[in-house]
Amino acid sequence: MISKSDWKLFREKLPEWQEKYMEKLVGEYIVFLSKDDKAASYKFWELEKRIKKDRKHPGVIMELNKSEATWDIVTLIRHKVISPVDLSDFSEELQQDVQRTLEMHRG
């Protein structure tokens, strides 16, 4: 179970991490839309599909539940929203729990 201080820090950091991830997505959209090799209608509908898919990604939206926080952090790492380095402000115990979970469920 995540400590009270780690839970508080997680709730503070998650919006920052998600904002950074969405900035990355917007950059990808800009590159896609800037290409001259496709018709505007194609780009429009492809972008609409991509946004529909991306909006379900944990880097964009995530339900918070204290009992699932360690798993949520593992999910964020697996989806490349954050890396283990982003956990440096968290307790050593949480960092170890996340690392153990990542190693147990590798693959």
C-alpha cells in the first residue's frame, strides 16, 4: 500500500506527467498534419481516429485509487508516460515496489 506522502505526491505529479505526455501527442499531430502527401479530408479523419484512441491512454486520463497507485505508476512507465527516474522524489519503498512489480511482470 502506498504511503500517505507518496499518494499525495502522486496526485500532484500525475497532472504534470499527463500534460507533458499530451504535449508530445500534440507535437506528433502537428507533424502528421504538416505533411503534404495526403488530402485534408484524410488527415482530418485519421487525426480524429488517433485522438479517439489517445484519449483512453493513461497519459491522458486515469482514474485514481490509492490501492491501485503502484500499479498505476507501473502502467505509466510501461506506456512511456514516465520513466523510473521520474520517481526520484518518492520514497525508496515505493520506488522498490514499482521496480519489483516491473521485473515480475516483464514481457
